[in-house]
Amino acid sequence: MRPRPVLIALVLALSACATDGPRTVTDTARPHAVGEGSAVSVSWGDPAQFAELRYSQNRRLAAQGDWVVELADYMQERLAKAVPAGERVDVEILDIQRAGEYEWLRSQTDDVRVLRDVYPPRMTLQFSRKDADGNVISEGERKISDLAYLQSPPPFSSSDSLRYEKRMIDSWIRREF
């Protein structure tokens, strides 16, 4: 085996990883809607304007990942199951504040999301629900939250980093639809 081709392949693979960097919710190339053209669509504006990023004590970590898309996908999927056939629902996420916070006072653990009662998940959204003829059944802006998120039984998989937000979404869907 010749070491030179293996070394070149390794260098190319590592350089590709280095240029990608961590994905963030504020990447402009990211989608800002899911379910377009289907019975349920969920869209959102610039995640940099969400409370999760504006008020975070560690904006770099708060921006990492796909959490906006994951929550929108989850909401779209759950709404599609809850809405009767023929109806259409359009949701726009206006703001998100995830459960927990990065606490800067804990310098050794500033990369750990701390869950406390004072950091509940919150979301502001605007929605429109229409029947098969396009008549509005209901619409409006909702501010949803789960203030007792730590007192309730553990939701879903305890390893799901968005478990509290997903439970909050499920609760809203049960109440609204």
C-alpha cells in the first residue's frame, strides 16, 4: 500500500470537515419553511431575532444545530395528524425561547443548558385554519408556554434535547385543534 494516496485522501477529508464548521440556525442558506404546498405549512423569519438567541447568555451555542427546523418539522407533522382532511393550516413561528439557559456564572459549565423553573419553553406563533372552501375557521396569534415543564412527567425520550418544546407544541395542538 502506498502511503501517499492515503495521506492525500485523509488531508482532503479533514479539510472538507474543517470548512463546513458547525451548522447554525442563522445560516442564510437554511430553509425558512416546511410543508409548503401541503395541507399544513410552518414558516419562520430570521432565527437571529428569536428570544432564544437575542437573550441567550451563550449565543454561539444557542445558535448551533437544526432546532428551528426540527421544531417546525415536528409541528407540521403533528398538525397534519390533528387537522381533518380538506382543511388547511398555515403557521408562522414569530418567536422561540427554548427550555433552560446557558448560565455565564458557571464558567466551567457555560456550554451546559441549565433547566430551572425560571427558564420555561415559550413560543409565539400566528396561524390560520381554513376549511376546504378556503373559509377561515380560526386564526390568530398565540403565545404558548409550559411554565410547569419540570413538574410534569418526563416527555418522550429523555435524550431528546427538544422534549419540553415538543410537549408544549402537543399541548397547544390538543387545545386548539
